[in-house]
Amino acid sequence: MDVTAELAKPIAQELLESDIPARLAYDGLDGEPRVIPIGFWWDGSHLVMATVPKSAKVAALRRNPRVAITVDRMDPWPPRVLLIRGTARLELVDGVPGAYIEASRKVTPAEVFESWEQGVRALYEQMVVITIEPDWAKLLDFETTLPKAVEDLLASRQG
């Protein structure tokens, strides 16, 4: 599968540029799976997120950086689902990274954004930037693409 081509599809780009949070799946420190909603910024080739340096996800991703991500919307019909897998790279940075601000701009109401940004910049001395380079991606638009099991079922019924 050509990951770049999959992510370049118009519906994939729509989801990546949307105000929908990603759902980030990773292995927790206790070995149990985790899925969390998290804001992200798409820089054209990577998903970029930022978090508190002492967050549990930072320690877990340092131990096992493999992740799965979905960005999806169910309304309006038909559903649109972008599935991504990749490896997280973590970097401790001073201050608040621009990607965090841009990701937050997508979900923070314009009328409160300036005061929100001031508060965030005053709060965080450092953050950890989580950069994910996709190595697998699949777009399910439920018009031209379906989950593999549904495609197989349809093919068996037509044969």
C-alpha cells in the first residue's frame, strides 16, 4: 500500500485538516491497551501532538513507540474513517510548540483563543512533542472503500 497516496486522497486530507481529534491507541505501562482523544496537527507528512512531559503516555511511548490512530466522523452519512499506524518519536522542547497551538486552534472557539493561548504559554515551561510518521494508512469512505471483511463478504456473494 502506498501510504502517501492514501493520505493524499481528498477525504483523507479533509479528515486530517478537520477539527476532529485523533484517537491515539498505544500500549500502557501496565501492558493494557489505551485509546485517548488528542488534538493533532498534520504537517503534510506527520501527525504532530504535544503533551505534558510527565504524562503516562510519554513514559508508555518511550517504552513502545508503535501506535495506531483513527480520525473519523460518523455524521453526516456516509461515515469517513482514516486509519493510520506508525511509530512515535518524542522530543522534549522548551515552551509551547507551534504545532500544539495550531492543533488547539482547530478546536478552541475563536472568541476565547487568545486568552487560552496566554494561559497555556504561562503554564507550560516544557512539553513533549509526539511526531508520528505514518507507515500504514487506510481510508474507509463507505462509497469507494470498505473494511476488508465487508469487501470479502460482498465478493463471496457476487461469485
